[in-house]
Amino acid sequence: MSANTSKPTAKHNESYKDAKAILVAVDNVIFGFDPQEEKLKVLLFKRQVDPEAGKWSLIGSFVQADESADIAAQRILTKFTGLDDVFLEHFQTYSEVDRDPGARVISLGYYSLIRLDEQKEELVESFHAHWFHIDEIPKLVIDHNQIIQDALRLLQEDSKRKPIGFNLLPEKFTIPKLLKLYQEIMQEQLDDRNFRKKILSVGYLDRLEEKDKSNSKKGAYYYQFNVEKYFELVKEGYTLQLP
Amino acid sequence: MSANTSKPTAKHNESYKDAKAILVAVDNVIFGFDPQEEKLKVLLFKRQVDPEAGKWSLIGSFVQADESADIAAQRILTKFTGLDDVFLEHFQTYSEVDRDPGARVISLGYYSLIRLDEQKEELVESFHAHWFHIDEIPKLVIDHNQIIQDALRLLQEDSKRKPIGFNLLPEKFTIPKLLKLYQEIMQEQLDDRNFRKKILSVGYLDRLEEKDKSNSKKGAYYYQFNVEKYFELVKEGYTLQLP
DNA sequence: TCAAAAGTGTTTTCGGTACACCCATGG
DNA sequence: CCATGGGTGTACCGAAAACACTTTTGA
């Protein structure tokens, strides 16, 4: 008697045959942290296909018929960096009809965290890919600047609640480096005493005997992330909560 | 000289022509709260197309060539409930190759929050859709049970950080009802005194003079969510944080 | 011996939690 | 007048925040 938004009697699940297929891509915001420079970076490369060939772009690919989106995101990550088994997470979908001038493409935004010291540099170079500091991202193809911004915001959220920062550091790292990493991610200064207190009080960091003397005469103790202890804590219902 | 994961010289952006298009659907987990029953519910309907026609399913549709996924999710929501301009959010993507036995379909999971008192009941009924209490969801088609579970988890997370609960209540509501709603969402008991203190201290609830006497002789004051005050708070950097 | 980074403690403040009693009113 | 749900206040505890000094050692 009202609400004539649609005919209730019409079939309201379109059949598979009537539906129009769409190109689906993954775009992967690959983050890395350079412990020397103490900078958070994103891997970009020059797009190879028209339109907009030659412009900087995120690492992406179409999702193939025989792979899930997760696998596709993993595939291109491995292809460009040689790395496998790293932190990789879907965070947003971009489906505006006209976002890609080449065709109607729905893009699945992923972000991954890798250890710069473990990447295969020859591979990165062979694709003419380049690491850009998060503050110096050039104008990118399509909506990729937006995608990076969204990824960074999620990285910030996630960093507060999960110990994912360790995916960006070498196996062994010092507390000062960890602090610098968090400051880069959060884009704000943190009190070093309170940070140290908080992060060590959780109990998932093991101090090694070894020290890193590359930055000071005194040297800073190396620490290692203890995954087992972290899983125990999670089982007990613990959830990290940084400011 | 290592990392032979792929030929660096090969084109590493597949051209648009080589890519295979994929069916893309949205599945919308529509939440409603019945203030009388004090139950959180999800809208489901009987799937019309094979395979698995006749089984209970989320409200979904394929994404059309001329619409974004957001619009598609909005479209089916309006079609089934008559409602427009409600809380609607994408939360996850389901892209396993064999998830749908009918074809390769990538599904975008959405969840929406509606006011049960505002839905067009004739419309809901005309589609033979039905509201199921969150604890009594039947076995659904494909991976839809999983999708609901994921949606509920996100609703719980979001509820702690954003004042989205108000999207499930009538314009005017009492604190006891709001408490019951939060308890339904969180699936746990909350201390009523602390809850009241916390939620009122934020300052985005306006007390009306009117009382709801349907549940007690004394009557409970009606409150209203004040969007303007909330936006002001957000601008000042405020973020809600419930236990 | 001193510059430069690493490491350590204390006090204050604020929010979270636990907890028990009075209030209003229709029947 | 009393049962029922609605509403209020307080004491305690622990975590977060602010804040400054000592330690180490290579150059």
C-alpha cells in the first residue's frame, strides 16, 4: 500500500546468469621501517599499463579466477619483495563506478608490514620499485593516495591494540628504535619513560644480553618479541591498549 | 641472482583485457533492536535462486555495473525495509574461490543498523523476510553464518568506540533501554550505575521532560541523542571508550 | 672529561569499578 | 502501603601522565 521502492513480486535475487561480472583488483600498501633513517616507508612502483602508465602507483594486481583476494595480495607482495609469511590484512574496499578510468574495477585495499632487512633488494630494484617516506608520497594513480591514507589510519588504530609493530623491525631491536617506530606510525611524540614502562610491563619482550652500540657509547639492549608469551596473554583475555 | 618467484622482465601489471571479471555481491547484515522484547535481531529471508533456494539467507544482491557497492547495499536495504539514510558500513570481504557453489562470487560484507519502529512492515512481510534473535540464527546459505558472526564482532568493537547504538533505538529512549541494548550487543551484563554515569557524563544525551511509564510506576525519563553536541566533541578530539 | 644516548622512579591525577540505599507511583 | 523498577553517591584502586636525574663509555 506504500513503499513502492520495488515490486515485491519480482524476483529479488538476481540469478547468476543475469549478473554482470566486474574486474576485481587488490592494491597492497606495503609498509617498511628503516631503522637507520628511523622512517616509515611505503613501496611504490611505476605503473606499466595505460591509462596513466609511468605514474607512481601502489603494488596491485587483478584477482585471478583461481585465487582468493588474500592469495592475490600475497602473490604480488612476494613477487616484489621475495617475502612470504608476513603481516597482511584487508582493510577497505573501493568500488566507486568511475574510480578507474581504464575500466570498472573494484579494488580491495590491503596493507602489509615487512622487515626491510629481509626483502630481496635485487627484486625490488628489478621492478624499479621505490620506497617513499610516508610524508613524501608523490601524486599517485587513481585513488591510491586515498588508499594509503586509509591504510595508515588503520595501521595507527591497529598499533594501539595489537603488537604489530614488531613486524616492521628486525628480529632483534632496541627500545629506542621501537619508540621511534611508534612515533613514526602515530605521527606524534611519546614520553620515552612511560613508553618503556608500558611496553615492558606487558611481558612479551625478552631482553637479550647483547647490546647495540651503533647509536651510543653506552649501547642499548636488544630485545626480542616473544610470540608464545603473547599468545598466552591473549588467551587470558589480555588486550594491548596504548594511548 | 636469487628469488626466482617471477620473471622481473615480464609485464607485472596485467592489462585490463587479460583480466577475468568476477561476480561481485554485497551481503547486508541488517540489525534491529526490539525495545519491548529487548532483543537484538537480524533480518533474513529465504533465498530464491538455486543452488540452495529456499534456505535462509542474508539480504544480498549482485553489484550492478552502474552502482558502487555502497549503493548496492543501500538499495537492497531500502528494498526490504523501506528505509533510507541509515547506518551502513562495509566490514569485510569474502573472496574464497569455492565459497559459493553456484559460481565464483566475491562478497562484500556490510552491516546496517535500523530502527525497527521505522521499518515498513508490509514490505518486510511481502518478501517473507523474518527477524531472528541473534542467539537463534538458523543454519544459513554458504558462509552467511560466518558473515553474521564477523558483523557482530565488529558491531561490538564499534559500539565501544562510537555512539552507534542510537541507530537501533527510537528517537526517544530511556536509559534502562539503552543499557539493555548495550548488554545485548556486548553479550554481557553491565553495572547499571556505572553505565548511566559514563554515558551521561559524555554530554551528548538530552533529557526530555517526558517519561516512559510503560515499564514502571515511577516512569523513566526519555532521552534524545544530540548529534550536534557529538560532532562538537569529536572536533575537540573526544573519542568514546566503553569498557 | 665530557658529550650523547640509555636507562631508571616518584608523585599526582583521573577514570574505572564495586557496591547499597532512597525515590516515585499505580495498583 | 507496598512491590517494582528508576535513580543517585561514595570509597577504593590502578593505570596514565607529568616530570628530572644518574649511568655508561668512546672519542
